[in-house]
Amino acid sequence: MKEIKATPDEYLPSLLDIMRIFRESITLKSADESFKEGWHEAMTGETIPIDKLWTGIDAE
């Protein structure tokens, strides 16, 4: 809180954006939300060919 209070007012919107992005990056989506996103990606062709998924992985 001390750091937030020390931030000049004109930079608070940017600081809040950073905090929101950080929170979203560490928070798991619900199963329903995750499924909807995956379904949308599949339906719009936002997919990666299966042979490309293993590129660079050292698995035997």
C-alpha cells in the first residue's frame, strides 16, 4: 500500500492495469470459461497442427 500511495496520480491507471494483468495471469479460469475459450479457438481455426506441438520437446 505504501508503494501505491507513493505513485503519482497520473500513473495510477497504468499501475492498476499492471496489477490486473498480473492477477489474471496467476488466476485459473473456471472449467466453463476454459472450455468456451477452447471451443472458440477450435471453431475459428486458432489451432496448432499436432506435429508442431512436439517441436522442440525432448521426449522419448
